Amino acid sequence: MFQSSAEIGKTFKSSNFKNLLADSLTIFWGDWLDLRVRILQVAASGLVSPLIYILAFGLGLGGSLPKPAIGSNYLEFILPGMVALSSMTISFGGTTFSICGDRLFTKNFEELLLVPIHPLALHLGKMLAGIVRGLMTSGSVILVAVLFTGKIWGFLNPLFLLLLVLNCAVFSGLGVLVGLNVRSLESVGLYNNFVIIPMSFLGATFFDPATLPGALKIIVYLLPLTYTSIGLRAAAYLPVSQFPWYTVPVLLVIAITLSLMGANQFAHQQD
């Protein structure tokens, strides 16, 4: 029997998608072989800062602050923000330094560029590795949050996990772009100091952005971490009827945009 042009086109698109997925997983597997022997190290690497913030702000300063709008106390209020913070830091930093190490030190990045696969698969593979790094570390912070609050379902429900994965995708995607463009590790430090650290404090991790004055509120809502913090906090403590659904498409659009930019960068990368 002959296939119609529509059926042929559908089969072709399905085949392309399967090839893209297989190639992405192949690139990811190369990074996973390195990650799997350092699981404890990766899981613990982003736990120190959130623990310090939890002890200093949640248990220390939090006792003198009024009851927040979400959560029973200030410690509960900042715990979802600490999950967002840890996933951002490791997804971005781990991905950036991984690519920088291959480009600037081991000098084997050129071999990756010569692999005959779609540039988008290269980006997605590296992004998947960054997502896994972020989930490893944020999993440790989630464990701490569950121990402090006892709310297992609040921190492990599907909405919470979806936002967490999207946040890891956004910042690992950003890490891919930075890793492909920087010329030295000092340049990575500049991105960390002027982008990641300010976002750590301004991304609604320690405060409710709804209480800010207009001009500052605009700046805060331009940061992707803000939507993650808002969404995780709502997913952990509020009923589904009060969940801010706009946070999901915002993070998804940012992740897709960064993926397209990363694919374009891979297509024109010269090292």
C-alpha cells in the first residue's frame, strides 16, 4: 500500500524526533558517566549555602519577624526558596564549568562539535546533565525541608517537582550558553557575581514580591528565579485552586528560548 504525503511527513517528523531524543540522551550519557561516580559530592556541593541561610534567616532572624502570608512561620516561607536557590546555583555552575573544562583545559570539546548530530541535541544533552545536577542538590535541600516541616507531600507533589525541573532546565540552559561563550574561568566568576548571586537574593527567595514598590517589583518579576520561588511556595503550602499557573508557561518559554539559542550557538561554535 502507498502512503499519502501526510503520512510520509508524519513518519519523517516522528523519526526526526526519535533521533533527536536518542542523540540528546547519548550526549547526556557521556556526562552521566562522570556524574555517577560523584553523586554524593554533587548532592552536597550546593547544600552549604542554603543551610547557612536556613540557620541564619529561618531559625535566627525568622523568630523576630511577623507571620508571613504563606507558611506557618518565616522558616517555612523560605524553604521553597532555598530549594529554588540550590537548583539554580548547581544547574548553572555545574553546566558552565563542565563545558569550560572541556573547552579550555582538556581540549576535547572539538570532538563533541564534530559528532554528526543536530545542534539542538548537543544543547539538550548538556542541559539534561545540568538538570540532573540541580535535582541531586535540591533533593538534599528538600530532605532538610521535610525534616523541618514534616510536609512530605508538599515538597514532593507533581506541581512542585515540575517547577523544580523547569527551573533546572532554565539555568542549565543558561549555563550552556555561558560555557560556550566565556574565554576564561574569571569570566565565569563575573557571570556568577553579577547574575547568579544578585538573583539569589532578589528572586523572591527571602520575601514576597507582592509587597514591593512598583519599580522594584518590575525588576524582580523579570528574574526567572522569582517565578520558581513563587510557584514552589504555592505548590508546597497552598491548595491547587490558589496555585499561580502562570509560573509554569513563563519558565517553559524561557527554557525553550534558551534551548533555541543554545542550538544556534552550537551550530556556529568554533573552538
